[in-house]
Amino acid sequence: MKNMNKKNRKLKKNNITAYGFFCLSTAALAALLSACGGNGRMAENAAASPSEIVIDAGSAEEGQPIVRMDLDGAVLPVLPDITTAEDNSQLAPAYLRKGDQHEVVKQLQQRLMNLGYMDNDDPTNFYGDATAVAVRHFQRQNEITQDGICGTETWDKIFSASAPYYAVSNGTDGDDVAQIQQRLYELGYLANASDVTGHFGDSTEEAVKKLQNVNALSVDGTVGKETINLIYSDEVKPNLIAFGEESEIVLKCQKRLKELGYLRDEPDGKFGNATQVAIKEFQSRNDLIVDGYLGPTTRLTLESSDARPFGLRVGDQSESVWTVQKRLNHYGYLASSLITGYYGDLTEDAVIAFQRNNSLAADGTVGVQTMAKLESGDAKKKPAETQRRTQPTTRRGSSGSSGGNSNSGGNSGGNSSGNSGGSTGGGGATVSGSASALISKASSKLGCPYVWGAKGPNSFDCSGFVYWCLNQVGVRQSYLTSSGWRNPGRYQRVSSFDSLRAGDIIVVSGHVGIVAGGGTVIDASSSNGRVVHRSLSSWWRNNFIVGWRIFG
């Protein structure tokens, strides 16, 4: 309630409780109005609910304004003789709802994050869509009105010592349930896409129990703290066709992988190393989560006429890149020191030269035809008079070509910022390109809404935003969750927060963003409810895990 005496309403630092919101009894209102010289009509309101009470502010003179105590109107008349404008700026509203801005929202968001209802983020004073959704999910779990408004009852329960961690179970409905079901489907615990309904029924409960059993969790059929963290982690064990299996389904998928150019061995129905490598490359090329399993989404994409065929390009890192580099070296196009498994500028140059000498389209990418020629045994070697050892310093950023997964210190371009003392790792690779282009692309999406699980182009979550921006500027990056960004296995590691520079990817606990320079970051923020450009505050420093240098 906005305009109450500062003495009665000032919030105590680190002691925000139910008393941070004030719902006065009719007797208390009468006393307050009397102290202000008013004689509002209280008797007729004595039995009314707070949303129905009508107060005649000021004297009983005819024509005085009537102020209703409802959620959309003022709660009390302005009392300039009691409250100053400075005081008003510190007062918390009786109800927090979408669009409100107040310092107390930070504490609410932090509590919701701690309880698992919001993605981890730097809390803000803005009560946006993501905050309202989190409040609704909390209200749903606590069986109170799901209006997304944080009033006294909701606040008390959120800050109660017994407040429950986020969980969904049989009978729960919501968009978050649909997201969980989708992941259970991708992991093979739900059999059909039609099971993704947003309603947590018996089939979902059984799927959750099976996942918990396979992954050695307590089997209760509820998606709580341990289960929700597991299903989005790298450690989750799926219920899928996986390494070591042999079946007609594996054979069918192998044939399709062969047709698309990913599998070079003959299909035999046995899920071995070559099949797993082919699946991972297919998933990466087709914007799927790269897990190496033949899950339902991967199989559906394989069967689709829109499935993208095999292709390698600058920025890729895989066993296939290593194979290509070995063949290029065999034919004299690439020095042996550049066989790293990372597709950088020098590898691209070598591919172009190979394609030109072998009458192929010289686009610098390795597709089905180029790969077939490389492996044919009758490809033309590089003319002897033009053969020479290519050095890794030919182009800016080309250290990525020679760096790869090597620890030989070949990242000559990666440390050009002057970082020292182990602030940047020596084993990663950088990509030829422009950090400014990445920042420009990220800036073009400022204001787009934050939506959990969204990958663009007009709504994002934090990892979906980084994924979309990188791919838009030509960096072929498969989708990774924020936990997946802890070790993408490809870029140059930046282990010191102070060594971050524009264009780096910053990874903090439960969140990821793009460093924009000048001590700022661009990210899809759950606490702001949108894509924002903001300061790299102490929260980022305190939660810092690692940075990744994308560009040399």
C-alpha cells in the first residue's frame, strides 16, 4: 500500500518477511484516517473483503473522492503531511504483479531461483513475464490462486522456511510439464510424440519412474530437484537405442546415415563407434542436441526429407574433420602439424585447393562428393612445384586450425589480447570471424522476450540465444544447455573473469551470455524477462565458471 507512514512501512534489509506487505484491518484504517483528520465510512465496510472496501478519503464533505481498495486502483489516498516523495520511492506495493519495479522484486526473484522456479540469473527489480510464470508455478504447487500476482499469502509461503522446491507430479498441468515431457520423449522414456500434452498423467508418471530407476534416483514418479536437474544434464542415461545394440532399427538408421554421407562404413545393424560418430555429426548438422543416441527426435529427423546431408565447414570439430585432414595431408594439401580435428582457415584453404585440382565446386566445405573423392584413392595430388608447408600464422585466427585439441601451444592468435598467467587455456581453438558481428547480431535482438526452451528467432532462453547468435554469424555450433557450455570441447578456455573480452561466451552457474565489451554482457535474462544489454555485475563475477574465446 503506497503512501503509508514510512515509520510503519520501511522494509528492513535482509529481513523481508510477510510484514513487507501490509493489509490493514478496518479498525487500523479507521485509526489511520482519524489521525489524518478524516472520518471515512468504516462501519459499512467492516464485513467487506479487502477488495470490496470503499474509503471516503478526507472529510465527509460532499464531493470528496472515493478510493477503492482493489488491485488496480490506489490503496490509500495520498497523505502528503505524513509521507514524502522520497519515502514513497522506498515503499513496497501490497501486491507485486507484472510490470512492477521495486527493489523487493530482487529478493523475490532470488528466492524463486533458489527454489527452482526460475532459471538462475542476476536478480532485478523488474517483475516481468518470467517472474509471473514462476510465481504461478509456485502458486500451483501450493494450491493457491494461480494469478501470477505476489500478494501477502503468496509472499508468506515463498519465504517460509518450509517453502517447497519446484516439483511436478501426477495431475499437474502446464507448459513446463510439456517441456519436461518433450525431454522425456527425446530420452526415450515416453514412447510417442502424442504423449507431450502438458498434462502429467499416469504414462508420464511411469516414464519418470523408469528414468529415476535407470539413473539410480529415488523412485517416486515426481519431477523434483534431483530429477529436473538430471534430465537436462550431460550425465542422464537415456532409454534409447545406443552403443553396443544390434537391431533392424539400427540397420535402417545406418542406411539413411550412409545415404546422407555421415556413415562411411557398410551398414550392418550393429551400433558401433562409427555409427555413434555419424549420429553425433548428423545431430550437430541438423540442430539437435548432440548426445550420440538414436532417440525419437533424431530418428524422425533422419527420416525427414528435410534432413541436412553431411557437410564440414570452418568451426567444426570432430573425428571426421581429423579424417579429412589426414587425407588432405596424404595428397599434399595440408601439413601434418595441422591435423588436429578442428576445421580452421588453413583446412578450408587446403580443401579449396583440393576441390579445384579435382574438378569439384570450390566452396571450402566438405560435402558428400568431396568426402567421396578424398577417400577414393585416385584423387589428384597437389602439384609438386606448389607444395609447401603451410604455417599456422597465415591468417588472423588461423591458430584455430592448428590448435584444435592440441596442447602444444599452437594458439598464437588466441592470446593476442595479452592475457597471461594461465587466464586463457592453451588447448582450445578460435574461429576466424568478427566479435563485433556477433555483438551486432546479439544487439539486434534486444527486447525480445525470454521464453524457457526457445531458440529464436524472436524469443529465447539464455542458451538458445547464444546458440542462435553464433550460428547467425557463421559459427556452426550445435545447441548446448547452460550446463553443456561448461565444456564445449572446442574453443579457447578463459579461466579468469578479468580476462574476458568482447565476443567471448561467459558461463556462470545456470546461465550463459555474450560478453559485449566495456564490462557489459548481452543475454536472454529470465529476471528481466527479455534480451538485455547490462553490466557484468558482481553477481556474474561471484557465479563465474568459465569463458570461451570464439574469435582469435
